[in-house]
Amino acid sequence: MDKKHLTKTERQLQAVMGPQELRRLGAKTGFVQRERDITTVRFLSSLLCSLSTRGIESIADLQRDFNHDQNAQVHYHPYYDRMNRASFPQLSCSLFESMMSGLYQQVLEPLKTGPFSRFRDIILQDGTSFGLAAGISVAFPGRFKTISPAAVEIHTTMSLFHDTPITATVTADKECERHYVPESESLRRCLFMADRGYDSTAMMDNIADSDGSFLIRIRKSLNPKVLKIRRRGERYRKLEGRLLSQVLRRAPKGKTLDLDVAWETDEGELIHCYRLVAQWNRADKEWTRLICNLDPKEFSQDQVLQAYRLRWQIELFFKELKSYSNLHRFSTTSKYIAEGLFWASLCAAFLKRYFAHSCQRICRTKTGISTRRVAMCSHTFMPDFFASILNGFRSLRTVLIRVFRFLTANAKRTNPKRERSKGRLAFGLRLVGVDS
């Protein structure tokens, strides 16, 4: 084991999850005024342990787990009342913010000779939404009032190099996702990737003006003018100068198109001049349109398509969040409880990813550690970790060594060859802290 990184992990966990820090957050947010049966340390330890280790269907499950974990006799109503206040989501959110700023390990880095070598990071942006009980539709109105009158969306910005979220915002599902993208200045020397819905030309201009790069999938409704087609042949020269929809209607579906596009004002001025790569998707029977400001000399059209596949990593985080951290609809009409549980689920998912990344750096496995496998087997080691919090972290190093040995043997990535040929390591990236 790498003792240097083991010590670093200990210090990070003590700074963020230590009993003294949790009590400080409880006092700061007003969650606990007087220390009684439901203290901040006992409450958070039991709550996060339950959300990260088993399927939770109701608040009563959390209350029963609390009594079991703390050897207490707290009735349902006092437990419910403690959660049903504004301080609960403030506490959960504050803890998640502390995790994002204090618990991190670099997982991926660009190859020195690879196309991503000039980027500080690759930033992924997306959101995930799910329905809530109809009784809180006033606080969290949904986009589809008939199907789901109450719904919430978690807008997330993720660092690919650290494989974790760096910002997250919980809003009503009807809110526009573009309002929650990072500031353009923060994307300097970064590559920003996003799906449809984030295709704002003003945002693209701001990123480019801030010395940043972007790769965004755009909707069919955006219809710029095609200035240049990077393919040989008279048939392609005749299509230049037409609108994108006209070009794609006449272009052969078996060929990938690499275009220069721009929008034309009423005065005939060309604005928002960028590069667009289009490929026919046989499954969806439509063109996939990727707009970017990546130099064709650095990224070929195939490399642009391959790079965009890295955006799938944020979808994998959302899958872990919903499948293994209990981000789902709870039968509650309390805005505070619903929002507090959102943030607590994010804390549980983030913490499990941190264990996976730390294990990879400390144990230096040849294949890396699977975050999904760690999430799936978290019931085997999370209770020991949270028990050590209640013990003042006096046995933290012993617990961590036992956890990392277990994960090294049981949570390795299943198919490293496929990851190098088709996955996130197929194009210009390598794992950090892995003995190749």
C-alpha cells in the first residue's frame, strides 16, 4: 500500500467527516440546538449508512435503522419532526459541499502526447430528474403536469479527471438547465461537454472567448448555414452555402460529415462560426450533430465522435446514484424531507466513489477499481466506516486498510481490455496510480 496516499486519505476524511466537523455543521445549520438522542453525528452516520448500503422505501426504515445503529429508542414522530425542518436540507447540502471541496483524488490524466494534453480538465454537464409525491408540486413543479405534477432535477457539473461532481444544484424539474452551467471563466483551458439542451450559441461564444473548448450535441431545431464541407467531391461542393437541414437531407447517410457552420444575421453577417461533425445514427434514424471549436488539425472527425463518448461517464454516475444510493421518490409531502434526502443520497454516492478512487491510488492495482462494484458491495464495509466515526475515528486507519484490501480483491474493473479499446481509456487518457 502507498502509505503517503493512505495518510492523505485519513486526513481528508477526518477534515470532512470527523465528529467535530459534523457537530460544527449541525450547529451552523441549526439542525441541533441541544445534544439529545438525535445528535448530528449519530443522525448523519445512520442516515448515510442506510442510504449507501440497502434499499430504503420509507422514512420509517431510516428511523428503525437509527434505533438499531445507535441502540436507541427514538419514536417515529420525533425522528420525522427532526427531518421536517429547513435545517435538514441545509445540513445535507453543507456536508455535500464539504465533500466536493475536501474529498478528491485524481483518477484520470491525459497522455503527454495525446489530444487532451493541453486541457486542465474535461468538464461534463447534465441533469437527472425524477418524480415526487404530488403533494409537493407547489415547491417542485414538474414539466409534465399530467404524468408527474411534482418532479425535481439535479443539475450536475462533473470533473472527468477526478471522476466526481464539482457542483450540483437541486431545482424544480421545470427549470431551464442552461441556467446552471459553470461560469465561462472557470472553463479556461478546459474541454466542456454537454448534451442537447445546453446548445446555446451565446454560451459557446463565452466559452471560446474565455480560452475554453466545448463539444456539445445540438438539437435539430438549430439550423446554421454550412460554409465548408471537409470531403472531396463535386457533390459536396454544391451543398456548401446551404442550411444544415438541407445538406443533411441530401448527404449520404453512410458518410460522416465534418463541416464549418455559422449563423447569418438579417444583415448578412456571419456569427457563431464553429465546426460541426454529423454522423447518421441507425438506431435513432437521425443525424447526431456535434458542434465544437476543436481544431481539425488536433482532432479528426472520428476523434471528435470518440471524445464525445466520454460524456457518458456522467450518466454512469447518475445510474449509481439512483440504483445504489436511494435517489428515488419517497412517500412524503414535506419539501424539507424530500430535498434533504436528495442531498443525503448525493453524499452517499460521492463517498462511495471516494473510497473507490482512494483504493486505486493507495493499492495501485493493475486494472483500476470499479466505482459500480464498490457501490454494489458497500454494505460490506460502510457500516464499519460509520461505526468508526462514532468512535471518534480512533480506529480509522485500521478500518481503511481492511476496506481497501477487500475492494482490491473484490471490486476490480471487469474488462480492462475493453475499456482500453472502447471505453474511457481508448482515446488519450490513462488511469492515475495504476501499475500498468
